[in-house]
Amino acid sequence: MKQAELTHQHPDSCIVMFARAPVKGQVKTRLIPALGEQGALDMHVQLMNRQMAVLNKSTLCPKQLWVDQMQEHSAFVPFEGAVKLQKGISLGDKMFYAAEDVLRSSSQVVIIGSDCPDIDESYLELALQELDKSINDVVLGPAMDGGYVLIAMKHPHHEIFQDIDWGSELVLQQTINRIQNCDLGFSTLPALRDIDTAETWKVCYSFSWPYVYFLFKKIRK
């Protein structure tokens, strides 16, 4: 079913998924020492496909896929929504550009990545419900490694994306500090794991998450 045919529960909102084009040696680079370039690529594709499938099935609101390059890549064809190109130098610049673009025609935007295997429809719905509250300008989905797996907002606030040590364990707290400095209301969702490093990958495998376990077996063949 195409996106235009869906009846959305939050038609004035939009979910934005950030993803990188599946290029061997350029994705999940911190996993390469443990999995090799092909294994890291396979993990990236597996996680990206899982998240796209969640969004394709969702009736919450319209969705868009924002990619770093190769907008016409065949890996993005299954996504049932607009595919757009990220713009900016830092991750913060890219997220702000996407938020600003989406909020020209939507009242709320939810931005997620492609490397958290626990983001499902109920988690996205919770983010939208929290953002509906008048006291909240921003909603954050913390990652257990100190970053965040989701950020949602009603207006594009450039300041909350600036001077952040992206990729570090300081990201969440630095972002909260920026939000508070801007005198914005916010709430946080339950913390989730994302798969960025060999350590988080091993934890996911130890939990026997089906897609991680399956991929581990595939890589080790």
C-alpha cells in the first residue's frame, strides 16, 4: 500500500528516518574490526531494512527517508515515502536542515536513525503523544550509550544541534543542556540500545535478538 492511500492517525506530523547508503567500508565502521567490512555492511542493511519495514507498516503519520548519498540506490526503493538527500556538514546540521524542511508543511517532526533495533510503532506513537502535550517543545529518546535514538520537535531549534560532541557519550546531556538554555520544555522516553560499536553489538547478540543472532550466524559461516 502506498503512503498516499493510508489514513494517518497524526496527519500533520512526519517521521524522518536518517540512513546512510549501503557502501562497503563506509557504514558501521566501528564494527569492522569485529565483523569485517562485509559483516558491517550486512548489519547496516539488516538494521536499515528492519526500520524501513516498521515505517512502511505504520499508519501513525507520513514518513520520509533522508540519506547521505546515492538517493536512487536500489536499497532505498522499498521505502514507501519520499527519499531526500541530507544537507550539511555535521550530523547536527543535517538534522536541523531536515527538521526545518519538514516543519514548513508539518506541525511536528520525529527524527530517528536506522541502527536501533527496538524502535517500533509503539515507541514512535509514544513520542508523538508526548509531543502533543503543550508543556513539551522537544521529546528525546535516549540511547543507553549516552546519545539519543530519537528527537522530536514542533519548531526547528537550531541551537539544540550546535556544539554537540556527536558520537560520544556526552550527546544526550549536551542536548538537554541546550534545550534548557533555550528555555524549552522537554520529556524523555525510555532508553533504548543502538548498535554502533562492537560492545553494543555483543550485548544485542547476548540478548539473542533474532535479527542480530541470525546475522551473526550468517557472518560466521
